[in-house]
Amino acid sequence: MTPDAEFGYELLVCRYAELAWHPGDGPRPVIVSRQLGTRERRWDTVVIEVDPAAFAARRAFGDRAIGSDLLHVVRNAPAEWAWYRDALPDPGYPWRYVREAIHRAADRNLIETRRNGNRIQTRRKRPYPDWVRRIVAVENKPDLDRSAADRLADQLSHDVETSLADEAWLATETT
């Protein structure tokens, strides 16, 4: 298959997911992405199944992306005022970076902050919704042969075992 044909096939898989997801179980709301992944692993198609009500509630946090450092602060901000180091789980990196994220989150109106002496206290403005139901990674291999399928099976199993995706699917011309 030529690169242009493979690109076209990827677009068809994405379009199918946008229009007819979930195969066999009836329609589910999704976000579909093409060529998404990590530095080490990239998938042809990623389907993120969402909870519609929680996804709508996510809009209250604005249209801008919330990076992992801000998400750590926003998700774990307490309902009542508390010193940030008591309220937030240990991030696994220096707290000074958490303080920077707290200030950025407050600047974006995602949380509230105040000082109590030298201590920064935080409080959430609203709970952050758990809007992602599951992530399905799809490998698009329209002209897959048996030996390539055997090699790919290990990679797809690895994706699920390491929690890079909840499920890993293979899309071929016959499926």
C-alpha cells in the first residue's frame, strides 16, 4: 500500500469512529485523534470515550489545555482552605514546582489561593470532573500479513499492560 493510501485509510478509520463509535454496542460520545501518543509510542487513531455530563462540566475550567502539573493541583485542591502541602499528594518532584503550578492555576481562575503567614493555602472553586471513561488505541494496518500481526500483538498487549490505553484495537482492511 502506498503512503497516500495508508493516510487515506487512517482518515477513514477516524471518520468511522467519529460517526459510528462504538462498533457493536451502540453510539457513545467520543473524541477522536490521529497520530497521538508519547515520545516512545504513537498510535494511528485514539478514541477517547467521554461521560457527556462530566465533559460538559469540564467547560467550566476554560478552553485552554490543563497540563499535568496544573491538573495535579486542580484535581486535588481541597474543598476547604488548607496549606497546599497538607492538601495535595506528594508529587514526586520538588514542591517549588507545585507552588509555581498553584500560582498559574490561580491566575487562570482554576483554584483560589490565600496566604496565612508564610503559607499558601488553596481551595478549589469546583470539583474537577472525571470525564474520560476509557481510551482505545487503534493501530491501522490495512494490508497486514501474518508475520507483522504476530509482532504487533506483543506491542498491543504492552500498551494495555502498561496502562497507555484501556484497550488496543487493530483495524485492517478486512475488519
